[in-house]
Amino acid sequence: MLTRRQALFSIHLVAVLFGATGIFGAVIDANAAVITWGRAVFAVLTLTILGAALGERGFKQAFAQTRGWALLGSGGMLALHWVSFFVSVKLGGVAVATLGFASFPAFITLIEWAVLRERIQRAEWLRLFVVSLGLLLITPSFDLSNVGTEGLLWGLLSGASFGVLAVMNRRALSGVNAFHVAGLQNAVVCLLLTPWVFFELGDVSLTAWYLIAALGIICTGIAHLLFVSSLRVLHARTAGLVVASEPLYAIAFAWMLFAEVPSPRTLVGAVMMIGAIFSASLAVHRAKH
């Protein structure tokens, strides 16, 4: 069991690793589907090996606990989330892709209101408005033929699909061990994408495979293990507040490594969006104390 200090360090490391995902997407010389498939394969291997070493057995029991449609649907949403995110990185750059994905709390709010008929507080609508305004500010151009704008749209699709995934996890998979759910969802990603990438795998260079392996092992398998381990010590709302800083790390990495210097308008939009996300996390934190 981690100490609280170790758990806090681990969850900050998770935010850094999640933020580095876009960097891998930018440097790996392969298409988004291949990157996603490879990431899922190495994540499944990592989670299986680490799970066995740490006594996290019970994947069969976890599968029996869930409805097949929930695992298949959530795995499909995870595949769509990752593929659209990496397409966004290739087209719009790391900062645009990450900020597009960061809109997912707004999509969760809309899904809960429109589909699940849950009551939404006024403060949540205000945050949704702030996130939307931030997205308008980071939009490179309102011309749909603009590559940067196309990248942002793919980033929004990534955020929307992750929002659906989050709601499905909360509603249909909340009683199942998160470590097992991650392994099974990654396995579904592999199965769904195999027909699409099978004939392209031989064209991927050895260097690209090394990077894909690092992405799957470090930024997915190990990151998820650290996240789950931290949740055994920290409140989920505390962990969520830290992970919400992921876009900051992603933008900083892109700035340092690729000289992707955000424009003043993009920075303002980023501050508005990340501020709204932090505000939502703090509101949940305070409501529970």
C-alpha cells in the first residue's frame, strides 16, 4: 500500500505520462489506427504481467460481472477516442489535440442532461459555456478546409467519445475492478482494430515499434497501474483534480520539444478551459467535505 505522499507523487506522474501521449503520437511514423492498436496490445501485455505479479487476478470474474455490451461498447469508445486523438495530433499538433480532448467534461455534462435526464446545476452550465468559449478561441480558423481546424474537430471527437466512455464506466462498470476493466477494454480495442491494421503492420519501422511499445507500456499500462494504486489512498476527486493538469504538461512538452509556441489567443482559450476543469474538480472536492 502506498503512503499518501507516494500516492500524490504517483498521480502527478500519471498526469505527466498522460500529457506525454500526444508527443508519442506526433513522433511515431505510423497512422492513428496502427498506433492505437499497438498501444492497446502492449497495454494488455503490461496489465496482464503486472496484474499477475501483484495478485490482480480475476479478469475472468470481471468479465462475468459485466454485461457483454458494456465491455464491447466501452472498448469501442476507447478505440474511437484514441484513434481520433492521434489523428488530431497528426493534423493539428499536440496542443490543439490535447485541448480538444480536454473538452470531455463538457460532453459528460451534455450527455447526463440530454440522454440520462440528470439535473445540471447552474454552475455546471457556466463551466460548459466557458469551455465552449475557450474552444472558439483556440480554433485556428473557422474554415473547415483549414488543417488545424480539422485537427481540432478530431480532438473534439476524441473528447466526445471519452465523455461517452466515462459515462459508460460510471453507469455500467462502476462495480468492477478498474484494473481489470482497463485490461479488458484494451483487449476489445485490439480485436476491433485488427481487421483495419493487419495488412499495414509489416510497413511499420522497428523504431516506430519501439516508440509504440513505450507508449503502451509506460503511458498506458504503468500509468493505469499507478492511477489505480493511487486511488486506494487518495479520493477519486483529488486524483481527478491532479489529472486535469494533463493539458498543461502536453502543451509544455510540445513547446519544449517541437517549438509549438501557442498563440496568445490559444493560451487564453487554454487557460479558460483548464480553469473550468479545475473549478469543476474543486467543486466536487468541496462538496464531499
